[in-house]
Amino acid sequence: MPITTLDQAIATHLFRPEGIKVSHELFKELEAAGRIKLKLAYRAGQHHQDSWMLDNDIFIYNTFELNDFQFELPAKP
């Protein structure tokens, strides 16, 4: 259910986010469902680095600042 809620929020968001913050619990659920993978990524102004990606195009930031199955989408592109 938490993954479905996240998918609906992304689908109805004003833009497809480049990155989102997720709680540790939601991160574990996404990982167990095979939705996130560690990939070598390039970002403007930074060197390449391994980053967690959701569906190969959204950066995932695993944070303990959020509780339970919370997530945070960016307000601006």
C-alpha cells in the first residue's frame, strides 16, 4: 500500500520529480519490491557517484528525518 500511495503521488505531481526523499521503512519496501537499484549517476556540477534510483529515473534519498512510510516530493523542478 505505501508503494501505491507513492506511485499515485508521483503520477499526479505537477512534474516528474528528479529526486524524492523517503523514510527508511519505505526505502526497505521499495528495495524488497525491486523498484530501486544502485546505479552510477552523473549530476550537473558533480562527479559521478553511485546513487539509488527509483524506476531508473528518480533519485531516492533514504532519510531518517521521515517516519513510517512517509515521502517528500520537491515543490519545484
